[in-house]
Amino acid sequence: MSITGGDFVELGRDLYAWLPPKRGWGLANCGLLTSPRGAIWIDTPYDPVLAGQFLAASTKRLPDGVSIGRVIVTHANGDHFWGAGVLPDAEIIATREAREHIHYEPTPKQQDALVRAGDPTTPLGGYLARHFGMFDWSQTEPVQPTTYFTGELELTLGEYPVQVSALPAAHTTGDLIVHLPAQRTVFSGDVIFGSTPQQPGDHPVHWAGPLANVIAACEQVLATGAETIVPGHGPVLDQAGVRAHIGYLAYVQERAHALHAAGVPALEAARRVIGEARHPELGLAERLVVTIGSEYRHLDGSELPGVLQVMTDVAVVARECAAEDSSVQALSAEGSSAQVLSAQEGEQSREAPGRAG
């Protein structure tokens, strides 16, 4: 069963963000910009059900006679891209480099089969069912961009400028950001994952890297002067929130480089950084397997493994983390029980003289 709900938030003049109801894999933020002359989506939800919900909510905010004619895709991960199928006549804009990542991921129907047919007793099968089983791509055909670009793309929608900037490989090959100067807003895609003390997010997952490029992309977002930053996932941020995110990225970068220099293999390095628990408020710590693995490839020149191998490693580490959490909870429960028994024995000792008399 698909996820339902989410918040449709007004960010500025004719600009809205759709924010999913919870954190987790595949739950991406999306944008809508409207004018009397047309409308643009910035990214799409993951499957047709969520995309249909976003379309219905968007339609309520469109001027009479206006339809959504363009979709700007911040990168080619399916959770920002596959929902474009609900707009079959729309122009789909992506960077030329995004084609590489499109071919890296399974198609929607392949992914649906992997999730449905997987053995839930195995780490990968159980992980895919738990985190992706609520999505339905059984009838989703592959979506292809209709317009590719490199560098900068200057668009207008009515009176509003829309500045689209391609980035060097960072979260994926083919990332872009969308700057809306009139609304002082940037949609960053997944070069930024949002988190605040009031609404913690998840650990980022970066498939391409290096982290130096991800940090540079965050700095580019700040350089626009935008006051509102819509990350690919998680809560909407201000500039201070982006700076805090850069601090997280710099920490992961430093630890990956130090562990690589010490000869620690990538998977073990991810386990160690997870064990440091520097950001316990963030979910999905196992995604550090992907990010640190990507950073290692830039340090040692190793080849990109297949996505199923990467996700198998993620699933194994997630199971290890869950087992460790269960052990800690069990020990905590035992300690609490021991304290209760000790307190009861102490109370009985204090009561004993009275009963003897």
C-alpha cells in the first residue's frame, strides 16, 4: 500500500513545496511554480500513486486553463523522476550527464520485481520489502527526459525567472539546482538532505561524489543568497541549516579520508563511522555505506559496483545495526529490572524489623 498524505506548503509568490509525511527512502520533496502562462514541477514523487496525489494537489492551485507543461528533474534517482509519467505531455528537463545514472538504476518494473520477489529472510530481501514495499511500480514505464542541457539554463515562467544550473558529479552524475530569484528560493535536489532539531532527517546517501563536490554544491546554493532552501529530502532549511549540513559532510569526508589512509576497507570504515554515533538523531545510518564507498572510489580509483551489490552491503549493515540496538535495549531492560529488584529488596530489609516485633 502506498504512502498517503504530506504537506503542500506555500513558499512565496506562486511557489509551493510538497513535503512527504515522514522521512525514509524514496520520500522526496517536490516543487510547483505557477503563473497565468503555465506551471512547472520541480521533481516528482516516486510512484504513480504519490505522483497522482501531488498532481491533484497541484491542480487545485493552477490558474484557470493552465496545465503543468514542464518538469525539471534535479537528478535521475527514481524517487525524483519516475512520477513524471503522470504528465505524459510535459517537457522533462535534465542534465546531459543524468543519462549515466538513468542507466545505472533498475527500471521501475525491474525494481518492483526485486521488491516483490525478494526473500524477506535475507538481508537484502528484507530491507527492500521494509523500505520500498509501500511503493508500486508494477505498471510504471521508464521515463526519459525530453530536453537535456549542460552548464546553465535560463527559463522564464510568466514574470518569474527560473535559473537551472548543472553541477559536477556530486550526489549523482547529473545533478542540478533550481534557483528562483523572485521567491529567494533554491530547490537543491539531493546535494542537500534536510534535518533540524525539531524535525530530524536521515543520513544522506551519495552515489557519485566526491564529497568535496557535494560541499561545493552546497556552497553554490548559499552563494545564490536564497533565504529558503528546499532539500531533496527532509525539512525546508534556511542558510544556517545548510551550513550545519556542510559541517556533517565535512565530518564524514574527514573520517573517510583518515580511515582510508589507515588502510581500513570501505565497508569497515562505514561501520566505524556509524559506531561513532556522531549524529544519533538521523535515521538510516546504514546509508553511510554508500557515501563512504563512493568517497573511497575517488581516493583509490576503484570501479563502481553494481547497485544490487551496494544495496546488499547496506542491508547487511542495517541488520547489524538493528541487532546491536536490540542488544543494547535488552541490556538496558535487564539493568532496569535489576534496579527494581534491588530497590524492592532494600524496602523489604527496612520493613523486616517492624514485622519481627
